Amino acid sequence: MSLEIFSGHHQLDEQRIQKAATAAFCKYGYINSQVELIIVSQKKIKELNFKYRKIDKATDVLSFVIEKKPLIGQVIICYTTAVKQARLSGKETNEEILDLLIHGLVHLIGYDHKTLEEEKRMKAIENCIKQRSKMAKNFIFLGPPGSGKGTQIGKLTEYLEAKVISSGDIVRGLAERNLGIRETMKKGELVDDKVLFTEIESEIGRINIETSLVFDGFPRSISQAKELKKILERNGRKLDSVVYVYLDEDEVVKRLTTRKVCNKCGQPIFELEVCPKCGGEAMIRQDDNEKTIRTRMKVFLAQTKPLVSYYKKMDALIEIDGKQSIEEVATDIRGVLASA
């Protein structure tokens, strides 16, 4: 099934809409269908409604069958109406447009279907499109110090309403409850993998299966990556993508030697002298000097290079240029994940 989208609205999540519609139509046998999704103004859809239906008013969606076999048609949506309806229902504009597209697609498929069996089939397609667009996904984030990985994880989890599973947070939580682990950490030693795996699996088990997950700081080795795959499978999940925000060493040094963090909570602070989260003062960390940073970068690359190769062979790796602005990186990540 081919879906072409014609829209001048950059906010439209075209990849998400295209993937949802294509997957559903292929699943239910409309492999050779060709549909154009056209987003127009209120004035234009009113003109089309009057021209083809003799109704002199705007509408939210129009569907036109051009050919029956193979099915070729158009779905025309009014962007202004979609925005208004989204606001009234508390949904995102993209979600409302997807719902209108479903309505239009089902009309195209069902224009000459009269039997109960075909009505069930149309309903199944509608449900499939909706579920496909909302399906929970599971991601791993990789990135060197100073790449903005934490910021991007925050943006993505907000966008997907996902939960972050941070190995650092888990280990700190373990240390608070377990004296032995606390002593291990004080010595600078790593927590045993088995202990970490058990805690991560428990954390995953407590989260609704329909909620997307983002893993931060884990895995750090191929053996951990293989174990995470098993953990996900045991919990009815699978890994969708690994986001690698890459940055060259000189840029990392440049960023970290000028980066300010909160002296209380450690939150990165941009262009402010007071932390917006807790009110602490902005400061440059003592270990953010060039020598220490380059050492940290070497450790990171030594750990990450095998993982990058491993996930690249699995065709799961998504590489993002971290040198761009925060918003440009966020847009790139959302774009590639929508089509993953």
C-alpha cells in the first residue's frame, strides 16, 4: 500500500502516519492500494465539498475513489478543523489527523462493502491503524559526556510518555537499601551484573506493557546487551532502536569545559546562574577539565565501540549528529524513530 502525503505543515508527523496506515493496509490485503493524503485549508475543503457534493460548507475530511481495482483514492483533511478538534478533545494534532485519516481510509475501503463480514474487516483495519500508532516501543540511548543525551532522553520520554530506566538511578537506589552495595560503590567497583539484571527486570515488570521504555546507561557491554534482550522478551517486549548521539572528542572538551551544572542537584544549566529545578547555584564541575574529559572520552569509546558495531549488525542503530542544536537533534530523533 502506498500513501503519499501532501502538506505544507511541518508539525505533521508524516512518518508516523504513513507507517501506521501502510502496516494496516498491507496486513489486511490492500498491498497494491495507492492513497494520497492531502492536507488543505478550511477554504479549500469548503470549495471541494461544494464542487463534488453540492454542500456549501466546510467539513473535516473528504474521500474520493479514483479507481476500484487496484484501489486508488484520495483522503483530504482540513488542517484548521483538525487543530480545533484536537484542542477540544485534548489530543495532539497528529493524533486527530490520524483519526481523520482512518475515517477516510475506511470509507475508501468500504464504499461498496455491505456484508457483515466486510464490516468486521473494516473495523479490524481501523483498530489496527490506531493500535499501530500507539504501540509501546523500547529504546536504548548511547552518547558521550556532553552530547546532550540526558536532555534528549527527557524530550523523548515527554513526547512518547515513556518511562526511563536508568542504571545509575537503580544502582543508587540499591546502595541506599544495601550496605554491601554501598561499600562496593565507595571502592569504585561495579555492582555485580546479576544483581543489576534482577533489579532492571523487576523495574520493567512494574511498568504497564503499553508504556514505552528508554534505557539510559545500560547496557554497557555486549554481554549486558544480550541479557537485556532476554529480559525484554520475558516481559513481552522487544528492542526497537538504539539511538547513538555522537560527538567528536574536541567538541566534547569544548562543551564540558564551559558547561555549568547546579551545585545541589547536578542538573545542567543553560544561560542561567540559578537552577530552575531546585534554586541551586550554577557552577563548573572540578572534574570538567580537559585532561579528565579526554580520559573519560577514551573510556566511553572503549565501552561503546563494540556496542555500536553490535547494534549496527542487528540493524537497530540510529546515529544522530549531536553537534546540532538541541531542537534539531530532538527533531531528528523523533523523525527516525517514527519510521523505525
